[in-house]
Amino acid sequence: MADVRVQVVRGGTPLASATTDAEGRYRLRVQASAPTRGVRLEVLDADGAVLASSAADVDLEGDLRIDLAVPSARVPVAGKRYSWLAGEPFDRVHARALDDEGLRRAYAYLRHPDPAAPDAARYRRAFPLCAREAGERPSPRLGEWGECGEGFGDSIRALLEERDTTLGPSPADDLPAAATRRTFRTRRVVVHYTSDPGFARDRVDPLPPRRDEEILSARELVGWIRHRPGDFDPPSSDAAPAYVQRVGRIADWALARFSSAPFDLPDPLAVGERLELRIFDQCFLAGSTHPTWDFIGVAPGLSAEVLLRIVPHLVFHRIQYLFHATRETSGVRTLVSEGSAAWAARALGAKPEEDAPVLGQPRSWIDSSAGPRRLGGDACAFWRYFARELGISRAGQGQRGADALRVVLECTASTASGMAPGALREARARLPWWGRFDRFQRDPDGSVSGRETVFGNWQLARALTSFGLRADESRFQLDLREVPWAAGEDDLRLEDGGRGTRQFDLMPYAARALRVRVSGPRVARMLRVSMRSFAPAAGDATGLWQLARIDARGRLLDVARLETRRRAKWVRLDPGGSLVLVVAARERALAASLVLEELGAQGAVQATPADARPGTELELDPTGWQRAWLSPDVMIDNDDDGRADPIRPQHENRLKVCLRNRGTAAADGVRVRFWCQSASLEADPAAWQPVVDAEGEQQELSDVALDAGELRWVSVTWKPPLAVAAADGPGDGPGDGPGDGPGERGWSLRVLVDRPGEGGEGGEDESTTTVRYHRVRAATSSKIVGIRVRPPQGGGQGHMIVVPHGPHFGLEPLDGDTPPASGLARFRITRGRLRRWEGAPETTPRAGYYYPLDPAVVPPGFVSERLVTVVLMQGGRALGGTTVCLGSPTGVDPSASSREVGWTLLT
């Protein structure tokens, strides 16, 4: 935003001011004698009124950078103050001064500007989108509309609806009434057009084609343009211009493609109906449609390339209306409607259009009815990523994942939220593998048991690609052609022992990325990252934070994901490495404040969380059903040989945890605490109890010291209690009676590692690591496995999925895949020859296949090929899971007759 005044104030007193340049940048210099604590940044309009201010007071120390996004509803245009309605700007005073008929005439002017029209000046004042000549593209300041005019003029429709009336059919949305209307038909499409010389802006050249011509899209035959009317299908007595035939054939082809595999979308036409297209002037747009119309409008004179892009795009809008036809004004609606339509057209072979981004920019957002409607390029790239990562259809290049798009559309119809974040969350829950759309899964006990989100992964992939960095996994990769933008990314270089600050204002669902490097000697460094987020208005101020460690070669090493308002964390940078920090908002706008300090050598002790790579916080890629709810850093080791052992019921066991000092200095004062509860497919957050020894003494470790880089297994003594709570129900073993008897039983363990006295802001310790769901069961001689089931925390009914991880062993549910309301789900150990997973995406594990685990992600001594995971699913979401080791950890065959043979349940 150019030519805007920015000032630094303290207590209402300006300390310095500046004016932004053409790219919205500014630099303020505050005199050394000025007060430096508790200052605030303000953006002013031409009259001196405050448009926006930073959400938090900051201290001036050295160079301070603040990036402030001004809500578009308050941005001045041509000296006016205006608001946004239905994604379009309007002047509140002049627009509401128009009567109903005046609004309808303003809509006609918006569609076809005519400076000589009566009251043209009023319309241009009321609706800035009117302030252009016919054929002129809109100003980027008003939103890049691109080629599609779907929903164009909705601000006027919304104003009329406020008065309990509607726009109704408008002559501006049709061929001129005085023009001669001609018709061309295909099997499922009818095209209306005119060739009258008196209507130069609407007419189509009437000359028929000189020869037959193929219409091709990415080498696929779309249809034929015919020279002789007798060759038309259906036959016609009139020759149709080549342009008209091209429009009709492309629309007919797109209808057929979208209703067949891999899209398999419903047909918008009843038997015997035809989709209607009308060719007439669309002002600066290539085409348009609307839920209140029963046709598609296409501009005359478009190139073949543009027609192959815009006609399928508009046909897809007509299919979207079958699912959700209301005109919601949220940016999520734009993301779904425009982004998926652009993706669908490109999946049919259309070349990309050059549009403004939707996601991830500092001044754009996707969930604000007050903001501008933004289109295509970024939204289309998001859908390509969404379909690629979550779709399971095996279609060709560009169409893979069309099934994921179909699920999203179904959720816009089936959920009360419609085209809003709730629909995207529901769709993500119905798609394969674990993870959510935009929320790092936080359990009621405060720990994070899952960090996999498609929104977070997209933003991190986008940041890494923009910075030219690399990741080995597809979830963090984007094609460079999908990331043509760089705005919103930032570099910060700290001097040796230096300090840097940033403040970002984020509109809903916007994100910012920062790459941090340290100058000076190429040695390992420790950065302290202090994160804080504020909500400018009332509501949740929780930000989504991701801290990605990058090695000297520019490759991703580790990612810490935090869903917090306030947190401080130590991060190690290896020689030549860097840190990429991404912060994003969800439904509400946020201000994010960062302080980054290199404070010399520092210890940082951690245990690997469940389902993370050893020594990292990076959750395993969930594709391929490779999650097992295991931590490699927690085990029972009764003989102290460094290999996991089965638990000994009613005896003392040695419970071990591996501590890793990832810092650059020795660490002391480390504290390790332990809790347990009866194992089940979903943990009970209210059931955790301390781990105790045979004397009933609570077990914990304190004042543990580790040298820099040291890895050490530490242990406590644990005797599982005979009873936990009456709610636990029957025992685990076959034949057990009510209550927890001396038979087989399972346990969930929770381990907390922290360093007292070095907590982060807000009392949350910067070195805290929670290791969740390491479940341990005793050995049994039976071939029947009982797994405890509690009712899902959120209510409702789930189902169980069995995922073998080796080629020989599996579990067969004896009572079906529906878990009992409580008590035990029973499984029979099975043997067979299973085939290795082929790598193809699939919603549920296929019978006869196994899904291998990386041996490094299971505790030492366990044979990963003998593990079988049972997952509790509900509505497509994995609520929890547990893993059975068939045979002892040392590999004894469970089919042998010895009573020493058994199985151990982990996770």
C-alpha cells in the first residue's frame, strides 16, 4: 500500500513518522534520546485517522521490523472511505442512498459501464468496481478478478437482500434484447448467440469454418468443429460459426468428463435437459455464472486457450451449485469455489491463468466476509496439493486426487457450516490417514498427540519452496511452478550473540514465514525463540507455529509444531544451518510477536515423542498407515540388556526412557516424571495416575545431568497396581472376571521431561517433552488378544482397523470391526503370507497386505515385522491406536506350544 503515513508513538506522542513507498515499505529512525520502551506502530489515513495499529507494545532495541496488514475494509481509495460487502468494495453512504431501482441500474452499469448513462457518477462513487471503462481490467487494489466473474455484483445483491428484495433477472446478464438470437446445439448443450452487425461488443463472426477442425486439450480429443451442418451431432440445417461450435463442444466435453471417473460428480442436468450457454459481452471478464442463473455467460472473441480454461471452469461452478448454491461471503467460499474450479479446469488440460494469490499472503485471507474476494493461482495450487496428498484415485497426471475434491464438495452440502472452515475440517476427517485440516490435535490433558495438518504442511511446504530449501517428503514439497510468489517471506540474519524481533499482523488463515541465520563462526548455535500471539478483537489468540530446522545443505531436518499463545523454545542450529519459522492464523486475525536471541551455549534435553523420528519432533509421514503410536525412547527393560522386554504382571519392572541432549552445552537439573493408565484404543485424560514402585512410592527423576550431545537411558522402578478404577471394567485376558484381576492387562505411559527454572513465557516450559501412548502389555499364552476399549471422548460410534506391519502375522476381530461400548475387543492371532504395500494411496489398509515400519521408530529389541496396529476410527479420523507385538520381543513364534510364548502390546 503506497503513500500511507506510518508513525511510531508512545503514550499518544509521535516519536517518528514516514510514508510508504510503492511496495508498501517504510523505514523509521527514532532519535537516540527518545523513549524506547512500550512503543506502538500506527497507520494513518490522509485525514490523520488511525487505520490500524500494532496489537502489542514493543521495546525499541536496535533494528526492529514490524509488518502490519491493514484490513481492506479501511483502505482509502481515491480519497474515499469504503467497506467490503460480499467480497466487493462499496461506499456505505452513496450505495445505501440508492433506492432499489437505482441499485438495479447500478448493477447494469457494473456489468456494462457506460459513462453517458444517467447517474453514472453516482454509481462510480457508490461502487468503486464501476470506476473503469468498458473492457478495462480492475485495479489490483480492488482485488484481482481474473477471467471468472462468478458472483460478480454480489455486493449489490446483498444490499437488496437487506431490504427484503432481490436483483431478479437483469438485462445486463443476457444478449441485447433487440439482437437476433441464434442457436447451436450439441447432445447436451445449447448455445445462444447473435451475429447482428449492430451489436459489435456482443456479436460472433457469422462465417462458418472453412474445414473440419479438431479441438484438443493436452492431446485429448475434445470434439470437432464441422464445416458442413449435416455433420453436426445432432444434425442441423444451419451452419454455426467456428467460435460457437468451439464453446459448445468444450462445454459438452467438460460435462461428460466431470460426471465420469475419476471425478464421478453428479450430472447437473436431468434427462433430456441441455446446459445453456449465452455468448455476449462480459465487460472485462471472460465468463460468468451465478447460483440464481440457469445459464453460463461467455464473452465473444476469446482465444482457444482461454476457452479451454474458462468454459470447464464455469461448468464446474454449475456442478458446485448442486452441493452448495448459497452466496456466502467468506473467503473460504472463494477458496473452495474458485480454487477447486481452477484446479478442475487445469486437471482437464487447461493452461494456468495468472491470478492473484489467496492463501499465505500478509494482506490476503480466506475467511473474512469483510475482505476482498481474491482468485485463483494460490487457491488452485492449494487444491493441487490437497488432492495430491489426500486423494486416493489413481488417475493420470493432474487428475489424481479428484476424489478428495468430491469429498470437500459433499461436505459443503452435508455440514451446517457450508463453504466455511467447518466443511474443510469435516472433509479432512473423511479423507485417509491421520491428521486434521488446521488444528494441531491437543488432548484434554494439555498434551499434543498429533501435529499433522494439511494447512500447516501446505504453509511449511510453501515457505521451504519459496526459500529454495528441500525436503525429502512430498508433504513438504511443491513444484516451483506452484510457487510463483515470494511476498510474505522474510530473511533475518542475527549477528553472533545477537537479537532480532519481528511482529506480523495476520488476517484469518494468512501466514508469514521467516528464515533465520546466524553470522560468525560455523559452529553449532542455540537460538531462543520467544513466540507470542494476540487477538486484536475478542476471541481465540492461539497461533499455529512451526519451527523447521534446516541443515547446511538446505534440507529439512526437524519440525517443531506448536499451537499456543505464548511459548519460548530453544532450537539448535548445526554449523551452516538455519531456522524457518512459519506462523499462521485460523478463523481470527492475529498479531504475532517474535523475539529471537542467540545466547551462547545451552543444553536442550528431550525424549522423542510418539510417532516421531528418533531424536526429532518431526511426526512420521502418515501415508501408508505407518503410524504405530510408539516412541522409540520408552521401554520396559527388566534384564538391563538394552532391549525391550514384556511387562511382568504384579512384579517390579524397570521402566526406561532415553534422554537426548540436543544442545551445545551440558544440561543439569533435568526432571523426568511418569504417569500411567489402563491401555485402551483411546486414552482417558482423567485417568492418569503416577507411576509407583512396590512400596507405593511415586517415581520420578530429578537433577539429571547430560553432557552436550549425550544420549542416555535412565530408569525407574514400576509395579503396575492391581486395580486402577472401577470404570476399567473386565480384565484383559480371556476368562478374566469383572475388575482388574491378576491376569493380563495393558498400560499407557506418559513421560514428561522438563528443566525447572527455565520456563518459557506464560509459565510453559521451553524444554518440555511429552511422550504419549507407550502402551505395555504382559505376556499371555492365549492366541486370543483382548484390547480394552473406552467410549470415544466425543461420543458416537467408531470402527477398528487392523494394520499389519510384517508379512506373517495379523489380527482378526472376532466380533466385527465395531468396538464394544466398553470392555474388551477380542482378536484372534492369524498367520499367512502378506504382500508388501505397493505405495498406492488408499482409504483403508487392503486385506492381504502389510505396511512396513521403520525399525528406528520402535523401541530397541522389537522386531518391527511382528507388530500389528489396531486403530480406532470415527468419521474418518483416527481417535487413537495401539500396537501388538505378536511373539515376544525376542522373536518367539506365537504358534508354538510353550506357555512362555506370548505377545506384548505397545504404544
